[in-house]
Amino acid sequence: MCEIAADSFTSSNTIIRSLESVENNFKVNRNWLPGHLSLDDFKSGKRFSSSGMSMCLINAVNHRIIDIIPERNNKFLRNYFIQYSYKARLSVMTITVDLYAPYRSLIKELFPNAFIIADKFHVVTQAYTAMNKIRIRVMKEYGAGTHEYRALKHFWKLLLKNQDNVDYHRYYPRINFKYAELSDSEVLDRLFDMSSELKTAYEYYQLLLQMYRKNS
């Protein structure tokens, strides 16, 4: 909502009032749904939603908004989607949504023919979080005060950096490695020597980033 307001050179409250004013004139065809749907939640504010969060129902092919769903809890979503005809819901082949488990169970119930596609942004976010948790766990296994602990703590940003942005050519003295002049790539190699699990997690994390960049 804030982004829309910024693009329109107006306030968020003005955008919300505009949405409220057109709500009664916006008629949704309850007998039709596109073959490919996307559900995307966004911060709408307390004036529009009791939780402050709403959801966009989007045609995943042409990216047009079909409807704005005020609430995103399961009870409201079930009551909302049940208004669409069974034939319309059967026609949906894929639904792109985040990894929130209740969404998945609800989709299987109401859209029996639809395959669930995990939203790429949320997949990458969870991979980022998982990668960082593994780093912290390896640190704790070595224990505070050890060389490995300090190195893994100091280079946390490097471990989470997109591999395309890792420097292979410039060398700097690294305090955590007795001032040895190392490139970012060489630092990573030394970190991976500390934990094979960390290396495997890093490779998987980078694969997800690559898939995200290629829009696959």
C-alpha cells in the first residue's frame, strides 16, 4: 500500500479510501477463474483489514488483479472462495502461494485439480534463514572463543552473498586467518573446511538463488 501511495504521490490513507469507494462498483465473476492463480498477501492497514494484512487474487499469466481479499485467515478465505462455482474452481490448474501450511491444505480442499507452486521469494527467504541457522549451529559446536567460531561469525555476510558477487581476484589481509591475503573465494574455501554440512547448505542455497534469478 505504501508503495502504491509513493508511486501515486499521495498518502496510504487516500489509497485505502479509494479502494473503499470502488468496492461496491467492482463486480467479480464468480463463475470464472483463470487456469493459473497467484495469491499474494500485502499490508493493507487496519482500516481495510482487522489484521492489517490482506491478499491479492491475481491471474498468474497476465498478472492482472482479479480481486482484493480483505482478510487472509483460513476461515475468511474458505468463505470467500466457496462463493466461486465448483466448475470455476475445478478449472484452476496451478496456484502460486507462499509456504504457509494452512494455505496449502485449504487449496487442496477447494481447488482439487490445482497444483501448488511455492512462491519463489518465500522459498529464497526460507533458504536464507536456514543457511544462517546452520552457520550459527556450526559456530556453537566449535564454541565461543575458538578460531572457527570467530571466523564464521565475522564472515556471515559473505556466506549469504550471491555467488555472482563473490570476489575471486582481489586479495586482502584477513585478521581471522592470521592476516593471510585471501580473496573472498579463498575465505569461503577455508570456512567450508570447517564443516562439510555448511558447504552443502551453501551450494543448495546458491542453487536456489540461481533458479530465482533465471525466473525458473
